[in-house]
Amino acid sequence: MRTLLNAIEFLIILADGGAALRILYCLLRLMGSPDEKESYVKKILHVLIYAAFANSSLALMILTESYFL
């Protein structure tokens, strides 16, 4: 069980890193072409929602595990 939890934590770290890189990429593209501001702001918002869901799912799993053990 501990190995599975470590693997999930590693995947969450990768997801957070990927989200941060995607936000950075969108910000750089936004600086390059301010005409497409609405599109990049929408993409950044979607990445933030994705990161929130990924982190909350891990927290929910840990909470459930600690309740039943």
C-alpha cells in the first residue's frame, strides 16, 4: 500500500510541475500576442482547475485512508 501511495504522490508532483510549466508557457505566449488574451486566460483557468482537482483527490484519498485505518 505504501508503494502505491508513493507512486500517486509522484504523479501528483508531476501533474503540479506540468501545470506550472503550462501556465508559464501561456503567460509567455500572452506576452507575445496580447490580441489572444481571452484564449490564454481561459487556458490558464482550466489548468488551475485541473491542478485543484488533482491535489484534492490525493487529499481525499489520504483522509479516507486515515479514517478507516
